[in-house]
Amino acid sequence: MRQAWRWFGPDDMVSLDDIRQSGASEIVTALHHVPNGVAWTYEAVRERQALIEESAPGRTQLRWAIVESIPVPDDVKRHGARAKASIGAWIASMEAVAKAGIRTICYNFMPVVDWTRTHLEWELSNGATALRFSHMHFAAFDMFILERPGADADYSERERAEAKAIHDAMTPAEVDRIIMTIASALPGSTTDPLSIPAFRERLKLYAGIDAAKLRQHLIEFLQVVTPVADKLGVKLTLHPDDPPRPLFGLPRIASSAADYQALFDSVPAPSNGICLCTGSLGVSPDNDLPAMARQFADRIHFAHLRATKREADGRSFFEADHLDGDVDMIAVLEALLEEDRRRPETEKIPFRPDHGHRMLDDLDKGGNPGYSAIGRLKGLAELRGAIRVLERIEAARAN
């Protein structure tokens, strides 16, 4: 398996040399400065590629191997194939990265909000901090800050009372912080940062769009883009919903094995694949991650390896150590390695350690929440060690 690392570009506090020292050799990045819906140019892609691959002669070679992400514009999610201009711009971006030799693109289809958390610096018992999703803080935001019409119906009487108490105890700074965390787009987000009024208006645009309609729009999008991807030799990897359940009354359609199977049945093109994110999918106790890794083995073109830990209410969770969450990471790695051994060298599965804790010296630094250096370095080391042991066991069995 190929070790990769997410990098947010020249302004990332984690440098390319930091990545080299982690042991990763493949870069996962995007042109984050390009607005959603605007086509990437080959020249802009090559400029970023040269910075990664050619800017440090004599250093360990890095390669831009995966694009994460080319944002799918909001009108595609609302209108499907009718959003012709936006789909055309997306295809133009794909053609630009393919021309530069980059053959894997990760994307998502979450409406209005991308990955969602309520806390960016949740203090753990060892003093490190983690990303967290608190169901009750989310409810407080939904009902009493966003004031979404009909939100009350999504929560029990007890939950409404508890969320009201949380909201009433918030300071103005805490209100601003949760608005920033939920509405203003987290690192790598492919949705637009929104003010509260703009958030309300965006939600109105989704009136009448249920899960079946949203899935149909995704299918229509893929029916247009996969023939081009197949011709270019590009693999498209759909990232799961995070968390894998509806938010703000909006449908989410990449949350389970059944969701992905329906998608692959509808669009069987070779380029139509999955990004196996063990953290996102692992939030749901109904998802059997080792079984999913085997079910979709030949369509896994990218993996995010991280572990989430569900809390007592069954709805809240936080980012755990990479081997110690609710996901049986060793069993997932066994399934991925089984598939990896079947593949030629040019098609081995790339993975990256995802959402590390902020710890040690990184506690005193800024940077992107979940994407500090040391926590991900720890995660990559743990994953690499587990992979080495599993490879040694398999070699012994073969002999």
C-alpha cells in the first residue's frame, strides 16, 4: 500500500520536508484557492505539481498522486444533469489534472455542509486535543442559532431541553465559535462558507430534494463524467458522508454499504469508485468496515485510515487514536492488503492517516484542525507498523 499525506499547499504550516520525514511519499492536495465551480487550468495544476515534485532537488522525491478534492458545485447536487455549465467546469478540471499525470480524484456529494464537527480542540485525558461532534451542541446550533424551521421535530423533548440549556449557557464567543466551526467550512471543505442568513437561504433551495432525488442527481453527474474519466484513465473516489446520517433535514446518500452498492449498480463504469474512510463510516454502528473493504475491494482507489469513538449517547463521537476507535483497524488493513496483493505495482492502494490529534509541540502552533503534523505522524507510524506485521504474517503463511 502507498503512504500518502494531505497537504494544503504553500500556506500549510506542515511543510513538504515535514512530510518527507513522516515516511510518506505521495501528496494529496487540491487547488484550494480556486473558487468552487471554476475550472482548474493545466497551468495552475502544473505550477502546484512542480512545487511538490521539482522544488527541492536532492530531497526525497514526492509525487502529487491524488486530488482531494475537485468540489462538486451546489447546483449539481440540486439539479443533476441540468447543471451543465458546472459539470462542464468539473470535467475541465479533471482533464487538467489528468494531463499532468494525476489519475485519482476524491470528491464528495454532501449538500450545503461538508464534514461537520462541533469542537475543533476537544481536550483528551492525556492533554492532547481532538476533533469532536457533540450531538447536543449540534442540536443547540440547529434549533437556537440557525433556528431552522422544523428542527424541533428532529429531536426528542429531552434533547430539546438539554440543547436549550447548552445554548443558554453559551457566551457570545462560544456562539461565534460554533458558527465558525459548523457554517464557515472546515479545512479541505468543498462547500461554501456561509453566514447564518446565507445558511438559511441555502437550505431553502433544497426543499423537495429527498434522498432518492439527491441520489439520482449524483447518478446523473456520474453518467456524464465517468465516460470521460474512463477515457482518461482516472479513478473517481466518492468520500462517505461525515457523519454518515442526515443533518439539518438534508439527505445524505453515501453513508452505508447499501448506498454505495446502489451507486455502483447504477453506474458500473470502471472509474466509479469509493474512498474508504474508516472514520466517517465507522461512526455508524451499522457499518461493518472489514466487510465493506471486502465487498468493494476492486473499487477502493483511495483510503482514509482513522478511527472515531462513539460516545455514550450513540450520536456523539470524537477522533480516537488510529488503532483504538470503534473500527477494527487491523481487520480493515487485512482486507485492504488482501486486495493490494492482487494489484499490479502501478495500482496499489494509496492511503493517508487522517485527523490526527494536536499534541506535543503542535499544541503551541496554529494550523488546520485535525491536520497538525505530529498526531498524523503518530497515526501513520501505527498504521505502517501494523501493515508490516500483517505482511510478515502473510509471508510466513505463504512459505
